[in-house]
Amino acid sequence: MRRISRTFLTGLAAILPAAITLALLWWLGSTAEDVLGGLLQAVLPDLLYFPGMGILAGIGLIFGLGVLLQAYVVRWLFDWLEGLMQRIPVIKTIHGTVRDVTNLLSGDIHQRFGKAVLVTFPGTDFKLVGFVTREDFEGLPDNLGGPETLAVYMPMSYQIGGYTLMLPRERVEPLDLPLEDAMRYALTAGVSARQDKG
């Protein structure tokens, strides 16, 4: 019975990510079609409306938002709303996780983090995965960092939170992993990692 259960769970683990992804895409598409398509049907004559126009309108709105976010005022307003969401207890956890996952997908991670590193703590063999966020401390208080200091962000698993440590360069060693893989490794507590086969 245990072997049957293990086999079933292995199959479930293989199919579940694809099923959830397809279900999410289906939900987003049908929601866009229902909401935006319904609005377009109400505004446009029946001859101009066609099925799928709601999805196209949704894609257009998302692209338009991306263009608007390049303007300073809109970016500031968006950052202010994000900061507000980060202060609400339950919402900040959900929002933070979704934001980091979408940043991984959009490639924004390369703008936020310089490189993936391993941090070694003195007197121990412990190592943590971190991400260099600052190497230049010019214009900041002297006790925050200098030429031999790095600011390293240490995310906690499953995006519970994280710490930014100011560390001497000798405590940090480069990690030979792409940023996306290193972030995935850190956020999933080491469960998800790249494995080269060959």
C-alpha cells in the first residue's frame, strides 16, 4: 500500500505544476474575457465585437501599464501602493511571494541584485545564499560601509522575510549559479535547484 501511495504521489507531483499553471492561465483568460469582454460588448456594436477581444484588451492593458510605469509619477504612485501593501500583515506575505516570483519571470531580478554569493560565518561551517545589492557606499554614512564592504540580502525561505547584512568582502564567495536559480534555491529552502545532467 505504501508503494502504491508513493507512486501516486510521484505522478501527482509531476502533473500538479502543469495543471496549476494551465488552470491559472485559463482563469486569467476567462476572467479577462468575462469582465473586459462584457464591457466591450456593452460599448461596441455587435458587429465589431468578437470572442477573445476581452483577452486582447487585457494584454493591451497590461502592456499599457508597463509603458506608464516608466513615467516617474506613475512609478512613484505604484511604489507607494506597494509600500502600503507591505504594511498589512497577511497581505504582505502573499504580495511579497507573488511579486518575487513575477520578478523572477520578468527578469527584473537582474536590476535588483548584482550576483549570487555564499556567505560564511566566522567560527562555523554554516553557509547561506545571499545576493549582493550594493558595493558602493559613497554618499552614505561611514559606519554603514566602505570600500571593503558589501551589502548582501539574505532571503528567508518561502519569502517570510529577509535581512540585509553589511559584510567584509572576505566573508563572501561567488556562487556559480544564475540569479534565477539561486533565488529559487533560497526561496524554496533548497528543494528546487538546477541539476546539470550529463
